[in-house]
Amino acid sequence: MPNACMVVHATYPDDARVRREAETLLGDGWQVDVVCIRGSGEPPVEVCNGATVYRLPVQRHRGQGLAVYLLEYAKFFALASYRIMRLHLRRGYDVVQVHNMPDFLVFTALAPRLLGARAVLDIHDLVPELYAARFAGGADNPAVRLTRWVERASIAFADYVLTAGEPFRRRLLARGVAPEKLTVIMNSADPQLFHPLPLSPAPRADRFTLVYHGGLYERYGLDIAIRAIAQLRDQIPELRLLIYGEGEASDDLARLVAELHLEEQVQLCGYVAIDEIPERIAGADLGVVPYRSNPFTDMLYPTKAFECLAMNIPVITSRTEAMAELFAGIDDMFFEPENVTDLAQRIASLYQSPERRRRLLHDAQAAYAPYAWENQRREYTMLLRRLIAPQHPVPHTVR
């Protein structure tokens, strides 16, 4: 039975990609350990759906300066390196899969790699692009230049690299990553969690509900959605927007809701465990993904959009480059990034036409179908199986 260790600077099982991949390996006959940070009230060691989870005493510092983040990362790196080395001596890992951010966490796999394990770097986000979008000076900022160097070193150390979308793959290839070392595993919706649910009681016909679930950050544009609700509250009776999640923009969003007197229309529901999200969003009329457009968000495939589609909820999203490419020709799905009026008009037109909502859902689900997890899981498990069998070449899928 092959053994794998997942390493992530996040809580588990809340990170959807890590959970989806860990449970996929378990279903494929692997033993899986997860090394992660410990959230409030969580036990240091726990078995979650078959995976043994080792939680380290590292506190998250959201919205803090770069120096605070680096100290937090350094503490996790030191504790994780020691824990993984000890676990490897007991377990004999075949694969240590390290999830960014940050990229340099892949070096926590140094001891197992020296002893024969394969190190896989799973790039959820391209750190240089994220930092370029956040810091003054963009690509010329010293912090951004440092992240580019760290990314190169981390990829060079890894035996193999996974990334979350075709735009990320193209950018990494342009930076010199060998194509035979790189594969896309999409952030598809987890079919164990996100699927159509029976509604009880039935949704109210006189209420129009929009939902968003995920991180609350300035780059994700929730303020744009809130301002669109302000434009629509006199046009759509019983209009409401439910926002599930937490992040550094939470306080600013709460102030905006109060400033616009939208307490009856907009509910900031806070953190909700991923297992509870499907029940919370079931029966919504429309999902909304109002990302701003910048060098980072233009490359993202928002998993929340795929999760809504998996639950038969149509979605509208800002016209970022990646989403416009993936869902080409589905005009009702898009509004112009950061354009409050365009978003409000798109919501109003879909509210007025249930038939357009049904057509939007049908067309978007058809475009998404090739990337559903049922297809992605086969590629993922086959890749890792071949990665630990040197006599077979690692498959490379061109998209």
C-alpha cells in the first residue's frame, strides 16, 4: 500500500483542494497523512475520513505585513520539516505532496526525498503574480522579485509540479519549467460534497437569493456585489445576498453594508465549514463571483463557481481572462470587472427571465463537464502511481 504525506499551511479538512486530493488517494488504496496548522479547538492529531491529520501549533495572521507572514511561514516550515522527517522514518512515504503558499514549503520534504520519496509541489496560486497584484511597484517590487527566485528554486527541487489551471501552466512554461515536469489538476468541485440536494422546505418563489462562498479579500470584489445590490433593492422584491467566508476584507464589507443601509438585503454569514456549505447555498437562484481584474485574478478558475454549477445553481462572474476562455460564448455568465452597473443589469436581466437562467446553467455545465473531478481524479491518481514507479514515464497531458 503506497504512502503519501500532504503538507499545507492551512487548516484541514477546510482546504478543499487538499481534502479532495487526499480523499482521492485514500479511495485509490493509499495511506495518507496530512501535516497542517491547528485551528482553534482542533486536536493535534485526528483521523479525518481515513487520513491521519497532524496539526502544528502555528497561528494564522491574516492581513498583516510581509514580515509577519515570513515569521509565520518560517515557524511552520521548521515544525513541519521535523514532523515529516520523524513520520517518514516510521511510515516510509512514497510521495510528499506540498501545497503552496508559500512555494518554499516543498523543502520540508528534503529528508524524505534524500531517503527515496518523491517530492511533488502543488501550486494552488502563482505567488509572484499574487504579490505583484498586492504590492506597490508590481513586478519590480523587491518582494515580487524574491518570490520569483523562490519559485524557481522550489520547482527545481521538486520531482514533479501540479498546478490548478491552464493559465498557470502556460505562465510556468514561459518561465522555463520543463513541460514533462508539469501537469494541470483542476480545482474541480468535490462530487462528494457538491451535488444537487433535495430542498426542504421548497425555495420561496417571491425571494431572489444570490450567494458567494469563499475568501473575503479586496481582490475578490465583494464590495462591487454589495453596491450592485444597493442599485437593485428597489427593483427586485425580497432580494438578498448571502456571503459565507472570512478574510481581511470582512470589516470593510460590514462597514459598507451599514453605510448603504443594506442590513436586510446583505448577510455576512462569517466562516462556515466546507461540509456545511452545500446545505447553506442549496436553493439559491444565482451564484456571484465578482473578482477584480488584475494579473493574478485574470488567471484564476474560481472553484466556488464550479461548486455552484455542480449544485445546479447558475453563476455570473466578472469577465476575467481565464473564465472568459473556459466559458467562451456564454454571454449571460459575464459582466465587466469592477463595473457595478453592469453587474446590477446582469442580475436584473436574469431575475426577469427564469428561462435565461436555465439556459445559462445548461451551457455552463456543458462547458465545465470535461473538467469535472470524475475526469481529473483519474489523471491525478495515474500520475502519482507512475511517479513512484520509475520504470514507467510520467504522463503529460496537454490541454
